[in-house]
Amino acid sequence: MGPSTLAWEPRTRAGAGVSLPAGLRQVGERSPTRREAMRINGRSRIVECDSSEGTVLVVVMPNELGHVLTALSRNETE
């Protein structure tokens, strides 16, 4: 993550980065629904965000949640 843009960079051989919309700000945090837990890890947390492009859901494992919330709060102040 750079100072101006948030991006997800997977640790795979494909190496494709996914850019997140500008103006991303956290509006909530929750556990996955039963239906969502069939596709993602049920222990994960879902961070609900608003952006200029609409709602964005970021799925995060509990041990990474603090890092993601810190990055989102920095993004809100910029």
C-alpha cells in the first residue's frame, strides 16, 4: 500500500493487484453470514466500506483486522 492508493497484492504466482476505489471509508464490521461462510472462511471478519463507486466489502482474517482498519483510517484522513 502506498500513501495515495490502497491495493490488494496477493501472494500468488499470478501477482495481479486489485485497486480499491478512492475515498474508501469504513462504515461497519461484521462476521460473515451463514451463506457467505460457505464461500469464505467462517472465522473471517467483513469490513463494510463506502466509496465513490458504492459499497465495498473487504474480507479479512482476524489476525489481519487491525492492520486493515489502521490502513482504512489513514485513508480517511487523506
